[in-house]
Amino acid sequence: MTHVIEFIVFLPLLAALAILVGAPARPTALAAAFVGLITVLVVAFQFNPDHEVVGGFAYQFTSSHPVLLDAKGNAVLSLAFGLDGMSLVMVLLTALVLPAAILVSPPESGIKGNPRLYYLSSLLIAAGALGAFCSTDLFFFYAFHELALIPTFLMIGMYGHGTNRVKTAWTITLYLGAGSLVLLGGLVALFYASGGTTFDISEMIQQAKIIGPAESHRWVYLLLLIGFGSLVSLFPFHTWAARAYAEAPTPTAMLHAGVLKKFGLYGLLRIAQPMLPDGAEAWQNLVLVLLLGNILFVGYSTIAQKRLDLMLGNSSVMHMGFIFLGVASANVIGAHGAVMLMFAHGISIALLFALCGGLRDRFGSTDMPEIGGGLATKMPRFGIIFAMAAFASIGLPGFANFASEILVFFGAFEPMQKSGATTLGPLQWTCVLALWGVVISAVYMLRAFRRLFNGPVRLGTPDCADLTPAEQVPLVLLLGVLLLVGFVPGLLLKYLTPSLELFSTLGR
Amino acid sequence: MDPNAIAWTILVLPLAAAVIIFLLLKRWPMASAVLSTLSAFATLGMSIVLAHALGNSATILTQSYPWIALPGVLRLEIGLLVDAKSAGMMLIVTGVGALVHLFSLGYMRGDAGLARFFAGLSLFMFSMTGIVLADNFAMMFIFWELVGVSSYLLIGHWFEKDSAADAAKKAFLTNRIGDFGFMIGILLAWVVTKSIVFTEMKTAVDAGGLNQVLLGAAVLLIFCGAVGKSAQFPLHVWLPDAMEGPTPVSALIHAATMVAAGVFMLARVAFLVEGVDHANIAATVIAYIGGFTALLAALMATQQNDIKRILAYSTLSQLGYMVMAQGLYGSTEGLFHLYTHAWFKALLFLGAGAVIFACHHEQDIWKMGGLRKKLPITFATFALGTAALIAVPGTSGFWSKEEILVKAYGTDKLLYAVGIGVAALTAFYMTRLFIVAFLGKSRSENAEHAHEVGPVMWVPLAVLAFMAVFSGYGFITGGFPAFHPGHTHEGSHEAGFLTTILSLVALAGGVFAGWKLYSGREREPISLRLLANRFYFDELYSLIIRTVQDLPARLVEYLDLYVVHGLLAYFPSQLARGAGWTFTRLQSGHLQGYGFLFGAGLLALLWYLLS
């Protein structure tokens, strides 16, 4: 089992390579995705949740290949992998969304352009995400994410919908490129702030503790916040997201909104928060204001959307605000909520984009007034799955999203309970306003369901086929995961608790 | 069987039924219906056993299961609290529930969505049981949301009708607004009492020394949840629209049980409401919201023509009584009225359902008339239900309303006066409904050709009629102290005597006025547009939604598109475009180009760091 993580990370890369040299695209991609999923599940069962945590992070299944040594022969930079509870949950997310994304991809004959590149790109995005989540070395953590961005741009530019797709691809390239650059600056500064001797993340945290807080750390944190933030569409760096998801091919939207985007939040929890706790504290109020921008500003903008794909894109931006609230709480409950919500949101938004793609395939449009109502009468199975996905997304109990959100909310109020304060602080007020977002989500989701699926069957609606059993497989897979985790959140929490233990000392 | 297992089975059985129907039985509607109905009767049986097992002991200890457990910081559990309140409430939920299932077998026969309907009913029974048996706020909130969903699904059962789909959405969203406050309230209560488990919270409140301001705020916010679920002013607007659902649903969910969940919840945490020490503003607000809703809804009921809507406004009004009682520290009095009301209001709704069924889905009372002879059983049972609702002495409704009024007499004279006035209005609008729909001559084809419904529908009516009359008597309530406040309240004999006199005057006045105005009429003799149009609340609210939600939403959309995007993306990208060829190359979409740049960038970085 020592090299199992390498196998998980490199499997999609190898499959992509095989497709490039001529292996049949769809079967190869499917095989890689499902073998990957099974491997990850095996790893999850083998994973020891009670692994002793010494200092930083308790990685398991570690492997390391030094790439660069310093003068004394110590590794400065290594291709090093490992899993702790937090990364395991993210890897599970990736491994679950990838097969669904491959399954909803059109058959090779139905792809305009090179079908190999289409399937290969999905695999590369997943490989990049897996590599970033598994890396225990800062350099490769960053590099793998960059690797995943390139196919994302390509997919939007080459296979996207709409006439503006090239412009959209250009915008997102530039935007995320700029964000990555800021992030890079922050990481370089962090490297020096932690002594400048190693890229090993755990060791960097230890070093940072020894060196202690410094005034400059505040600014390093700000760089990381903006860098990571623009990758996660933190307000006001969010405007690339909705349009990019709307115009991206379905599997790309699923993989980016569902998985890759979470890299920024993961980075904040993995790196910025533990290494620069005083920086996090200094900018907490700023984060609170910005996340309200996500929840309220973008939330209201979501209500105004008439196209389902844009609505989902905006809703995905909006929901990032709740995860940021968990991060900003900087305590154990909030951190649990944030990671759980990354997982839950990732699965549910992938499911919704898959359904949106299904509608686009049938009607050639996602414009809600144009499609009209009554679809549930014509496509009952589609209607049921859409309704359940919508309910998951608005945080209904029984789905993973609720279990995660309630943790975020309790996390925001925990400092007040602990200190016995008698007035609400900024964190609690933000939580109160964020809770209004729960109403907003319900408004746009139920409106969309009402518009599309309820009401009388409109005359002139083209005849549309209900979901075929093959189409249902990826949808039911994702829905099943949401229900399972919603009913038994302990399945994931047991992994998370040891790895998030260090947040018990971070909060004020 | 030990009580712990029984309690858990009562909770899980309906869920199992719903899941089995959803996964396996969709193709066999009758099998679904029978399975769902059997599960309802089984839970009724088990609830009776459970109530007996409880006997006179305070609580039955049951096992809890952790749902979310973060060692040392947070524990959210699924746990059951079986005491007099919950055991008694379960009898109502499963009792009315079982009868409504039975009635639905006849009423919904031949409906295309029969399996879906019964799956929804079973899901509702599961959710409602969860609210009633919950031993903590987290679990109660979970099931609170789930009853919202089952209500949404059942109101929208005929979703291909625009009005039904809109009503379902409206119900859900209105409840979400209430739950917004509810959740904040739960969090605040957790902050103040350090727990969300009811028994532990009670201990904390009893120990005293809690921050009064926060506690009061928590109570008011928790009350928001009840305002939504029990449709109190200002969130009352969803309930009349919810009548778009099939009538058995209206009887079970939107009259007897779910809408009473808000009242039950307040009674469950009465220790919080009463735990605020000085100048209990929270309790006063609760009492006045309840009293105001009772009056408002009763006024609106006088001018409606749809038989179900009249009953819906009446439900609002009666719920107002119950909420008022909670605010007057009368949690047992409020629960007692909840208990009697559940039977007679379910009876009235099912009776209305039988009428609608017999008249081929005619709901306008002015197109009925003369049903007395055509539907003798429905007529007789409806008469008993009406008698209970207008509090004719000897019926269950008389006893329970009396309790609340006596409680009000001792606490707040203004609310007492409101209570008496509402009693008169109730007698008035029910007399109107009864005379117009059942007496006189048939005023339409449908009413002319109505036939009595079959036994599967009239048997539930008969059982409910029995309960409508006798459920207030000791031989039925005896075992359940929570619903039987007894006559030991602080109000003296004088208060009881005065209240009885005034209630009788109100009753006689209301019936007399109704009789005088409506006997022998062919059409509405008085027209009060303000009341007929429900004080224009719906118009006001849609105006608010348009100006406070949709308009800003559109504004924000443009801001987002042009200002935020413009400042942070469009201008920089234009600048970059002007800056040089490297960027224009980037958009050409060549994989090699990207790959090269990517690799070169990383290498440059490495070189920089290590040199």
C-alpha cells in the first residue's frame, strides 16, 4: 500500500497518455475513473482514523521522492504524497465526481472536434486535483493545480457552448492566471517566512511556529487570501465563474465547480490558516464582509437569472460564502463544516450541472422561460432527480449539505458560547446574515423547479425522452452519496476529526 | 416489547413504508395505498401501547444515537423523549393520521399519482413523529424541515395545475422565512443554555443566572419558527393557499397536525418561554400575535365562499387561540385545545372532502345547498364537528376553549375580550357555512346529483365525530395529564362562571346573527370587500416581493455584470491585451503553447528560489 497514492494520482495521467497514443477514449477514461474510485474506497477502508497526530498533520500512506537537496543533503523539494482525513475527503470527492463526469460526456461520435482531447482533458483535470489534494509538498501542491487549469481553459474554448466561448475561455484564463500569480507570490513569501529551508508543508508549519508571529505575516496572509480566494470565486473576484460554468462542457463544469475550485479553500485550511493564524485573525473581518458579498450580493443576482446554467453557476459562487464562513470561524466545528460542505457542495453542484446538461441536450437551451413548464409530466424520473438535487442544494435535512451547513452555523456561534459573551460579535452577525442565504437559495431553486417541471405541459414543447437507465447511473451515484453522508455524516467526520484537531488551538 | 423499541418503531415504520413505495411499489398504486395505511394503523396501535407504558411516570428513557459527534465540542443526536406531551401528541398524530389514510383510500381512488400520494403521506407521518418525539432542538429542526417538504409535495400533488404548484412553493418559502429565525433562535439558545437537549436546557434555565436579554431574544426567534409552521400573522398567507392540496392532506397536515407543530414546539419548550424573568416581552409578543391572528383570521373567514378556505381561516383562528395560550403561560391549556381541535377540525375537513367528492369537485358553498338529505351521514357528522368548533356546551371544543379563556381572564383582560369576540365570530361564520351548504335548496347541478359517500369514507367521519364530542371527557383524556389541565387553574369560580356566561352569549349571538342573515338566501347578502379580499395581504406581499426581492435582484445582476466584472476583469483584460503578443498568443488554444509556458514558469520559479 505504500505507493497507492501515487497510483491514484498517476492513473488518470497514464490513462490520458494512453488515449493520446490511440487507446479508445471513452472506455479507457471510464476504466481509469472506476478503477480509481475503487482504489480510493479501498484506501478509505484501510485508512486509520485514529492515527496519532504529532504536530502538524498526520499523513498516512506517505511516499516521497526527493527532487532537490540542499547542501547538507536534506530534501528541500520532493514529489511527496500522503493522506490525512481532510485530503482523504477531498480525494473521495474527486474520485466520485470523475466517473460521473465521464459518464455524462457525450459518445465520441457526438463530439465536435477531437474526441480524444475531450476525454483526456477531463482526466487531466481530475489528475491535477488529485495531485494537489495528495501533495504534502507545497511546490507540487501548487504545480498540480496549475496542471489542472490548462485543460479547463481548453475545454471551455474548444468544446464550450455559445458563441462567446473563446472570450469566456480567455477571461477565465487571464483571471485565474492572475489569481495564481498572486497566490504564487504569497506562497513564495510564505516559503521565506517559514525559514526558507523546505517545501514540506508539515515541516513548514513547525518552522512557522518556532519563528513565531511577525508583522509581515499579515500581508502574506492577504496575498494568500486573494490568490486562493480568486480561485474559489470569493467576492469580488467571482465574476469569471458563473459564465465559465454556463459555457463549459458539462463534464468540465462538474469537475471544476465540483472539485477543482475547492483547491483554494483547501489551501486556506491546509496552509494559510495553520501557518498564519495571526494573519487569519487580522483579516477575519475582511473575509466576513467578502463572504457576505458571495451569499447576499451574488445570491440576489442568482434570483434574477433566467438561464438555468447561469443560475447554477451563480449559486455555486454563492454557496462558497458558507464554506468561507466555516473557514473564518477558525475553530474545530467551523473547520469540520467547511470541509464537509466542500464535499457536499462538490457532489451536489456536479449533479445539478449534469442535470442541466441533460436539459441542454434535450432542448438545445437552458433558458427557463423558453423551455417552459410541465416537464415533470413528460419526464417524471428527470423531475424526481432534479427535485432531490435541488433539495440537497438548498440544505434540506437528509442530504449531506444540511449536515455540513449546520456545522458551519454552530461553528460561527461557538466562540460566543465558549467565551460567555452577551452580545453578538462580527462572526455571529455574519452568520445571522448568511442564514438569510438559506432563504435565498430556496427562492431561486424552487422557482426554477416550478418553472421547468411544474405547471401544465406547454403546447409546442418538443417531445422529450425521460432519463434512460444509462443516464441515471451517474445521477443516482451522486445522489446516493449525498443521502448517505446526509444520514450518516459520521462516515466522513471520523476521518476529519483527527486532522482538524489543530484548529482547537487557532481560534480566539 | 419494551417502550424504547416501540418508540423507535413508531418513528421508523412510516419511513420504511415511504421508501418501499418509492423504490418498489410505484407501479402498484393499490399496494402502495394499503401498505401506507397499514403502517399508519400500526403506528396508532403502538402509540396507544406507548401511552399505556408511560402511565403516570414522567418520562420513558430511550436510547439516543449520535448523528454528528465532534468529541468535546459538539454533539447533535437523534434521541427520543417520551413524556406526557409527546405520548399524547402521538395519539393525535397517528389517530387522525390513520383515519385520514383510510378516508384517502376512497377519496383518492383512481388518481394517477396514487402511489406518490401515499408515499408523501407516509413521509409526512415519519417527519411529524420526529418532531413530536425529538428530545433536542437539532433533531426537531431536522424533522421540522422534513414536514415542510412533505407538505410541499402534498400541496403540489396536482403539480400540473399552476395554482397548486404556486401554493406549494409559497408554503415552502414562507416556512423558510420562519425557519430563518428559528435557526438563529436555536443557536442563541445553545449559546445561553450551553445545550440543545430539552432536559438539559431546562436544568440550565431552572438553575437561573442566564442572560435575560439573550434568552428573551432566543425565545422570540424560536417563536418565528412557530409563526411559520402554525401560520400566524404575518406569515399566515400560505395556509389558505395550501388548500390546493387534496382534501385529506388539508385535514391531516393543514388542520390537525403539522400546523399544530408550532404550538407543540412552544409547549415543548414552555420552560424557555416561562424562563425569562422580568417583564417577559417575549411571552407577551407570543400571546398578542396569537390573539391578533385569531381575530384577523376569524374576520376573513366570514366572507369566503370556498368551503375549504373557510375552514382554513378557521384553522388559523383556532391556532391563534393555542399560540395565545402559550404566551399566557398556559402550555397545557393550549395543548388541550390542540388535542380537541385536531379531531373536530379533521372531521370538518374530511366532511368537506366528502361534500366536494359528492359534488364533483365543487367547492363554492353558494353552489351547494340542500345537502342535508343527499348526504345524511356527512351532514350529521359535519353538524357535530361544527358544534365542537363553535363550542356548544358538552362538546370537546367547549371545554378546551373555556380553559384558554379562563387562563386569559387571569392574565390579560384585553386578550380575554378578543377571545370572546372570536368565539362569537366563529359561531357566526360556521353557521353561515352550515346553512348555505347543507340547508335550503340545491343551487347547482352537482349539488342536485350528490350521493352519500361509501363506508371507507364515512367510517372515519363517524369515528372523528365521536371524538369531536367526547374527546374532552376524562374517560378519554384521563391517562394523559399533559392534555388535561384539570380545573385547578388560578382563575376562581367567578372567572369560570363569567367565562361560561360570556361564551354562551357569544355562541348564541353568533348563531343567531348567522341564522338571521343567511337562512333561505340564494346569494351573499352582505359584501365586505376588505374581508373578502383578506385585508389585501397577498397583494401587499407580492408587492414587497417585487420591490424588495426581485427589483434588487435585477439591480444586483447588472452591478455584478458591469461594475464588478468591469472593474476587476474587463478593464484589466483590455489592458493586458494591449500589453503585448504573449497574451494574445494565449487565447489561440494550442496545448503545446500552454504546456510550454506552464513548464517554463515553474522552472523559472525553481531557479529563482534555489539560486
